Amino acid sequence: MNPKDEFPEAYELCKRFMLGEDQMIEVIDRMTKEINMGLARDTHARSVIKCYVSHVQDLPTGQERGKFLALDLGGTHFRVLLVTLINDFETNIESKTYIMEKSLISGPGGDLFDFLAECLANFCKDHHVEGDNLPLGFTFSFPLRQNGLANGVLTAWTKGFSCDGVVGKNVVQLLEEAIARRKDLKINIVAILNDTVGTLMSCAYLSRNCRIGLIVGTGTNACYVEKTANAEMFQNYQTSSKPYMIINCEWGAFGDNGVLDFIKTPFDKLVDKQTPNVNRQTFEKCISGMYLGELVRLILIDLIGKGVLFKGHSSEFIFQKWSFQTSFISEVESDAPGQYRNASLVLDKIGVRQTTEFDKRCLRFICETVSTRAAKLTACGLVCLINKMNASDVTIGVDGGVYRFHPKFHDILVHHVSKLLRPGFHFRIVLSEDGSGRGAALVAAAAVSNKFTKE
Ligand code: BGC
């Protein structure tokens, strides 16, 4: 039976999530305009896709060697890594992950950076490198206006972070000051980079035609390789001897000026209202792991209220905001056709018992609707960048939990990119191998060997 007849009420709520090809083409066109505005000096200030210059102008050569430290901050976990680039094929990575308590994510910025410095110090002591002045690459996955490879000013927090006193500051300096306060550590911070850039670098190490780094995880974003001559916000864009510059799009903010209102649903508006950054990160809120579960939960609540699901019974748990994790969507959609084992487990986790097969089928339909839209919008973003580069054969390096763990995200993404791309264009999507760690080390390696000009 088709969903319209099988779940008429759910279908009614979900149909606005179902993007048609015309809408997708419109999204691509609008995004292209925004990217061009972000790149150009005259329009950059009023653009929403900021297209920050990363100051990374060389892709890896495969000749990078040595020992580097990397930090990875961008979500609920913070990682410290010791990366040894041994040869073309061998990289040794030792790392430790630290959980970020809620109080750190929304407390004073000073506490955040003291915490980062403390973790770094403990890690370095464990590995006996605290006095070695090792070069460090800092993967900092929030919007940064970069004034150099080791200078990045935070323009806004995303993904639920809201620490005071950091927006408008050079994050490298904040970390250096926190390290200096401790007096037990010698570190040389040589680069700060976005996770998309790390992802691109680590894939480009293996696939020479890798030109896009994509993240679909807690947040979403992409970077791509642009001609330096087009990167007008780079001070030396006309005189640089290096032909390319990696651009950190910060595409999560696409739509913050209303250009995506034509696809927004009432549920998108509800989710937005519950976040600390209302009216910001519109595109991200339709795609990334921080928000997809909540979209599903809000649709479920609506249907419970109408008496359509769970015979009107439910649990208190499901009425708690953010209680439906995005990983549940991947679980529900991992059931084989006609089977509902994972759906039952998920319903159990959210405290809803004695459900019918109709409930489970409907839950799956809702999950599919929300995740398919996310994959389609990601496809629009990729098509926009591939067209922008006019790259007829390109590899896209990708990372992030939604992409990694959702059973069909990759296939839906590939299907729609293929459909929307110009005829004769080819692409390949590959999973990045620890972009935030290895990618940061590669950028640091290039910085140290002075391959990056100090322009
Ligand atoms: C941030 C980006 C980041 C993305 C993926 C977004 O919220 O603004 O800088 O690349 O999340 O982690």
C-alpha cells in the first residue's frame, strides 16, 4: 500500500518534507548565488554562506613525515591525538577522547580553554612529549574567519555550544593563553582548521582528485578547492603564486536569510525555536544529527495527540525535548523490509510499549521521510559545489555519524547527485579516515615545512 493510503494523517504531516526535483534544482540555484556572494568582496558582508578562506593552499603530496599533535573540538567529544606520519601508507595515531560536560559547552569560555589545555597537558605527559614543542594542528569545527593559518576568529557558536567570551576572539590565542597559564607544557600551534578541511586533506592524501570535504554528523558543512583568483576575501588573491585555496563554505547557515523558507515545514520552525541559535543554521537544522531525531519526535507527538499512533498512549519520555536520538532513526531504518525488530527496540527505549505493526511501519515512514530529505539536501549542496568547480571527475571525502551510521544515506545521496549532475560528470564519495586527526597533522606538516606561504 502506498503511504498516502496507509498513513493518511502521517502522510499529510510528512508530505512537505518530500522534495521534488524542481525544488532541489531551485535549492542548488539559490545556494550557488549565496556561495558567489560569500566569495566576492563586494557582497561578502551580506552573504549567509560565508565561504571563509582556510589559508590551506596545498593538498598533501604524500611526502609529509613526522610527529604532530592534533586537537579535535566540534561536538560532544574532545580528542587529543599524537599523529606520526611514517610514510605514504602508514600513519600511527594514538588518541584519547574526553567527554564535554554540558557545563563546559555553555559555561565561560575561559573554563573551556582551561579544560582543553588540561587534557592536552595530561595527554602529552602520558606520551612524554610535554617539553618537545611539537607542532599542533587544531581542528575547531565552528565558523571561523581566518586571518592566517594559525589565526581564526570565531564568528558564532553552532551545535548547541554557547560559551561566553569566545565569539569575536582568535581561538588560537585563547588556547595559547590557557597553555601559558599552566606553565607545564611547550606546544607550537601552527594551524587551525575546520573538520571539513581535515576531511578533505586526509582523503586527498589517498585520492588525488579529492576536491570536496563533507561532514554530515552533529552538524553539517563542506569545503572545496577554489581558484585563488576567485577567493576575493583572501588578501593576496590576485598575487598569490598558489593557484588554489580551500574554501570552508559554512553551508549550515544557508537559508538564514529566508531563501529556504519555500521548503521549510512547521516542524523545522518548532525545532529551531528550541535551539540556542534561533534563526541560524537553517540548512544544518534540516540535515544534521543534532536535529533529525527531534524532527521525528515532534511529528510523533503530533500524531500521538491526534490519536493516530500508539492508540493515543505514550510515555512521558517521548514528551521530553531532544529525547529521540538521531541514532534511533538509523536503527529503525536498519530493519529488513517487513521486519520491525529494531523499531520495537527503539519504541521500547522511548518507553512506548504494546505497539502495533501499524505503529512501527508508520514510525519507519516518518524516519525515512526526515532522513531522505536530509540526504537530498546534502546532494543539492554537493551538486552545487561540483558545478561551481566544473569538476568532471571528482572525489568527495566525507565523515560524520549521520553519513556513517545511517543505512541508506550514502545510497540516497549518490542517487540524487547522479540525477542532478551534468551529463558526463563523474563523482565518487569516500569515507574519510580520521580527517580531524590525520587531516590536522597533514596541515600542520605542511605549515612546518613552510609549504604554506605566509601570505
Ligand atoms: C559548523 C562547521 C562544521 C560543521 C560540521 C557546523 O555546525 O559551523 O564549522 O564544519 O558543523 O562539524
